[in-house]
Amino acid sequence: MASKHLSRAEALACPGCRHGCHVMLYCDTKTLLFGSIPIRHIILMQMRFDGLLGFPGGFVNPSEESLEAGLTRELSEELGVALPILEEDHVDSCYAPPSSSSSSSPSVITHFYAKKMEEVQIRELERAAVTTATDHGQEVLGMVRVPLYTMEDGGGLAPFLSHSFVCNARSQLADTLLRLHLIAPEELQKAVACSLTIQARAAEELRAALESAEERRMLL
């Protein structure tokens, strides 16, 4: 059930489910990193209160408001901007991976949206997220941009994908990048493969750091 994709109507007809709505806000850009590396697209995500990367949004109760109205409300709290989300922005609905904290929790259906904006709008939104959003510094620790480029030293998308994402946000990002043709499939595949190597190396470094810390503790 965790990987089952649903139409919007099918999702709304599921009894006893919770509904989480999130959106990928993005724009095209001609900006160059260090004057030479094309950034191509600005895609916004956020560092959440739990230390995980995710997209702006939250839980919505369809019996009280539409999915889009609820998502618009969440964006106002998290970004400080009343940004209307429309049904036509809907990309996908699917069951979220089951929570490991409680097997008896209601099933969660995630509804994902993508909204293209102008670069000036994205920049204004970033400023508002810091200066006027009520959730800044609490539920949202800060907005981040997804680096779609790959640098000569391997920096860029691969290290970004190696971070920890909430729920199915990482797959939502990858799927939507391909769906909207924001990245070539072979480029994404290479970045994913590199991210797995980065994760394995990071795990080894963390184990070594813990062992070193324990050795120092024993000497005290």
C-alpha cells in the first residue's frame, strides 16, 4: 500500500486517512554559480524542525477545506506569503511510507503539487520566509535551494540527495524533476548513485567519530 499511486478523487474517497499536502515552488534562472556553472532552475525546499529536508506544506482536513485551500493556508504560515495553489498544480497523490513509530496510526496520503513562478517572485518569497513567516525558526528552520548542477569535485546534486528527507520528499523531488524535464534522466541517475556512495562514507565517518569520542571518554 505504501507505494500505491492514486488519483486526486480516489485519494479523497479513502476513509480514515490523513492528508498531507506539499508543493515544489520553482522557476527558471540564467544565473551562473561563480560566473561559470549554470544553475538552470531554482527549486525551494526547507529544513524542518526535525532536521529533515521537506517541501512547504502540511496536513489538511478535506472535510473542512479543499486540499488546495489548506495548502495555501500552510504556505502563508511557513512562507509568509498568501500564495494560491490551484487544482491544476496537482502532480501526484500516493500513500506515504508507513510510520515506524506506530503501526496503528491512520494511513497518510500525500498530495504533491508543483507551481512554476517567476524568479523575482521566488526571491521575494525567500525574503518573506525569513522576515514575516510565523513559522520561521520554529516549524521551519530555513528555506534551501536544490542544487541541480554537478561541480568538478562532485559537489551539487549528489551531496544534496544524500541528506535525510522526510517521508517521500526525496522521491517526490526526483519524480517531479523528471516529469517537468528539469534534469536529464542520466544526470539524475548518476547523482543518485554518487549520493549512495556519499551516504556510505558518511556512515563510516560517523562510526569512527563515535569510537574516538568513546575512547576519549574512557581516558577521563
